[in-house]
Amino acid sequence: MSIHMHMRAVAESEIRDDHTWLAAFMGEAWENHPAEYAAGIAVSIDKIWGDVNDFYAAADALDADADELWTLPIYGGRPVAHSADADPSNPPLGILEPPGVSQAAGFLARVSFDELWNVANAKLVWSGQDEAQFRQEFLDHHRSLQGFYGRAATAGHAVVRAVWA
């Protein structure tokens, strides 16, 4: 089974705070994901986004001033509630407004991957995988998120998040 967390940068003025509309918007964005990913306005993490969030949680042990900024890249923002007439099969959605996007970008730019890895590695479950390969997967996600949030923050965009199963 394939399951992904999909994030899309978008001008806040273009977002409707309506679950049905956002689900359709994100559905179209998912269909165009390869082109949007190449353009730097979308990113996705398959299956392990919770582990990537746990990886960033190691920032608490590294920096007392992290002030839970580590929560922003994966689960940051607010959920968008289903309307009474929404299709129950629509994905869970969330929106991180531009100030949160800027905070997430700042956190990702400042945090040391190697320091996080040294703290988080023992807590991550990588059963059966080669540690070097597992580390590379997290490094790839980290670099991808750094670039994505950096570009979104520079553009003053919000980030819409959907989980697709």
C-alpha cells in the first residue's frame, strides 16, 4: 500500500479555507506532482513522515531555544475541517500560513543534520535496512524539505498538506 504526505506551496490569497475545495486543489496538484516537484513548489514523503517528524524532535535535545519549531515542517499549521457535505474519503488536510512557513524554513536552515542524526538515530526504527541507506533517505528528505520551505518562505507562500492513501 502506498501512502504519502504531500505538501504544496501556494499563495495564501489563492487558498480557500474549505475542505472540499482544498481536496480538489490538492488532488490536481498530486496528479501534477512530478512537474510541481521539479518546479520546487511541491514535496512528498512516502510512509515515513512520522519518523521524519521524530527525527526533527531531536532538536529539543540540541537546542533549548528550538521552542518546538521542529514541529512545523511535518505537522505544523492547522487542520482543515471537513464540511458537513464533504466526501468522507477526502484526505486529511492542513494549512501552514506564511509566518509558520518562514519559521519552518529558518529552523531547517539552522539545524544540523549530523547533530540531529546523532541524537535521533538510536530512537528511529530502521529494522532490516542498511544504516547508511537509511541515513541517506533521511538526508534526502531533509535537503528536500530545506529547499522546499526555503523557496516557499522566500515567495511568502503558505503550505497546504494532504495525506494520500
